Amino acid sequence: MTEEKDNNVMQAREEVNRLIDGLTLFDDDLMSRVFDKNIAATELILRIILGRKIKVIRVNGQEEVRNSEVGGRNITLDVYALDENGEEMDIEVQGNSEGAHIRRARYHSSVLDSRMLQEGQRFKELKDSYVIFIYRHDKFRKGLPVYHIDRYVRETGEIFEDGSHIVYVNGNYKGDDEIGQLMNDFHQTDPDNMHYEELAQGVKHFKEVEEGRDTMCEAVQEYAEKYAEKYAEKYALKQRTEDVKKLMESTGFTLDQVLDALKIQGEERKLLIEQLQK
């Protein structure tokens, strides 16, 4: 039994190491750690994406922004940066279309703006904000390296310069320029194959240096545990839904009558109703 347990532990450790070896900067667990407190790397990608030199004074990975509204949705920023002019920047990496949804970009932008002004400050003091999505694919399928989203006056075509900026980077872009080289680095699993030293050093720390790799091992294991827990909850909900459906069919009760009889209330009741009304 002990030998079998040891083998399972060893296999689990090997799987974790294999997963870490395969991580790229498109994986937010790695990306947010590489950029956390890493001003040089953050200034690099902001300069390339925004096309101008930016002096970053603070950068945090996985920064949580809580909604002041009770029950409101909180967000966790992959990378939050503040520049010397007080402009705030949120850099997100996304591998799927839902994660890079245009209304998510709007929400992130509004959350950044909502915490910029103190009581009594004038609206014109509101600094510019930037939400940057580095999307693994080409979001708008036009083949461009970068898409800048700005508001404009429909009747005149003039830009409405309110200081809100949303940018999508085409992670599939392969041009022989700085953006192309940057996206190549984001796809690399081996830091030795990266073009930009500022990125390579960060990735090397978390993949090859013992202290950094231990941190990634913990992150991967924590993710696996959360995934397993989420899967278990999803399976339990599916089973519960089937039980409720069968009870409705056998008794002729309405959905509400069955839920009342089973004393199902609160969030579970809401989820079951959503499942059964699909």
C-alpha cells in the first residue's frame, strides 16, 4: 500500500512538472507572476503595444478589485500597472473568446475608472485608463497586430476623447516586427528561445530556479484542487437536477412544489431552476 501511495505521489509530481514545463505567458498563472513587481517587463510590453515609452511606478499581478455593491461582481486583474502620470492599466491574457468578450473589456474599464477619483475631486481630473487584452487568437479576424477601441461621435466621425482606452492584441500575429516578436515570446515554453530578455528572465525564474518553480508547483496544485472541486459541484448539481426532474414526472408536482418539498432554497434553488428551464 505504501509503495502504491509513493508511486501515485511521484506520478502526480511528474504531471505537475510536465504542466509547468508546458506553460507559456498565455497562461495567466505564469504571466501574472512573471510581471508581478516586474517594472522592466511591464514597461517593455506597454511600450510595444501602446507605441510610446511609459514610466511604470507600480505593478501587481493578480490584483483583486472588489465591488462596493453588495453582491456585485469582483474582478481579479492579471496585471495591474500604474504609471508616473497616474494612468491605470489592466493587462489581461486570454485563451478563449468568452474571456476576451468585448463586454468584459467594458466592465474592466468601468471598474478601473470607478476607483480613480476621491470624494470632492472634479471629473476632469480623471486620468486615462487602459484595458489591454492579449488574446491568443485574432479577436476581429482582420490580420492586424493590434486593435485600438475608442469612442467616437457617430454624426461627425470625430474621436470622443474621454480617456478610456481598450486595446486587443492579436496573439496569433507573426509579423517580423516588435509585436510579432513579443507574441512569439508569449507562445514560447522555453525562455532560451525568447527574444526579449526582460521576459525570458522572469519565465526562467519560475521554470528553472528552485524557489520560483516551487511557487509554480503550488499554483498548479491549487488550480487542480479547485478544478476538481468545481467539477464535483457541477456533477452534484447535474445529479440533483435529474432527481428533481424524475420527482416532478412521478408525482405531477410543479417545479416549485418539488423544491419546496425538498426544502431547497437560496443559491441551490436558483441554479436548479436555471438548469431545468434550459
